[in-house]
Amino acid sequence: MSKLGDGRGARARILDAAYDLFSRNGIQAVGIDAVISTSGVARQTLYRHFASKQDLVLAFLERREQEWTRRWLEGEVTQRANDPKSRLLAIFDVFDGWFHRDDFEGCSFINVMLEHPDPADPVHRASVSYLAGIRGFLEGLAREAGIPDAQNFAREWHILMKGSIVAAAEGDENAARRAKRIGQLLLEDAGVNRSAVRSKGARPSRRAPRARPSD
């Protein structure tokens, strides 16, 4: 019996199990046996869909990009604020709710990249690529806001985001609020008036997608 539901196909159940386990525990600590046990599929079934653990990790990262970056982070930011400047700050409102959750697990892209430090490793390259995708979202907001050198600004903003995630992992639950204050300074330095970048009041946040994403 599958722990994740019998109505889903084997590949989906395997990926659901890997998504949950890899998100919570990292890549190195989770073996294929744990994925098999959680998904309820036979070993040969897993290898029929994913020829190696590396293939499974790459599929997990792709799912993480869809569920965490696109559906959750970008979706929440778009819902919370109407203009691009406010959306940049709203990122830290979203993070604040995430950091205060008992199941906060950090950034899987950062975690996997550090677990696979070789720049030639396909898993490392994939993690770097998905992090670059987040910067692309930030660069788009910066460009829409009329910020000069939007690419450089996006890199600075992304450093602030990643730093707040690491600080939260250290135990600083208020890291997002501190980062937001620093973000105000970055926006002012970029020539954006403080009064023009106040984000909307926080709304109840959707759960960050750690466990099996809904269909």
C-alpha cells in the first residue's frame, strides 16, 4: 500500500516521496530504500522510471522549481502587492511566515548545491540554474520598477534573500524582517522613494510546498 495514495501512478508516487524526503532531509541523507519504502513501489519500478538516484534528484529539483519558486513564492508575492517595487519587499513578508513554521526546511537549491560542490556535477549545475531562475524573477521586477542595472540589483537582492534563509536556519526567526529593513535601504540606494515601496498588509500565507504538492 502506498503511503502517498493509491490513485496516483508509480512515477508520481516516487517523485512525491522524494520531494518530501529530499526537502526535509537533504539529498545525501536519503537513500533509495527510503524513497521505495515511502512511495510503496518495488525497487525495479523505481529504476524503470528513474535510472539512477541522480535522475531522481534532478526530477526533484525540477519539481521544487515548479512548486516552490513558481507556484508558491512568485504566486504569494504577486498576490500580496500590485507594483514591482512592493513585490520585491513582499518577498520578505512571505519569508517571515515561512521562517516561523515548525517545518521550515531552508532552500533546497542551496542545500543540494552545497552537498554537490563540484561545478561539473549535473546536480550542482541544475541547482545553480534554478537559483539563477529566481534571480531572473527579481531582475524582471527590478526592470519593471525602473531600477538602473537591474541585473546587478537582482544579484544584491538575491544575496539578501539567501542570507535571510541561512540566518533563519541558524535560529533567527526574525531574519526576514531584518532583511526587509536592509531591502528598504537597497531600494533607496537605487533611487526608489521609501513611501513608494510599502507592501500591502500581510495576508495569511499559503503553506510552503514541502510535502506532496497538490495536483
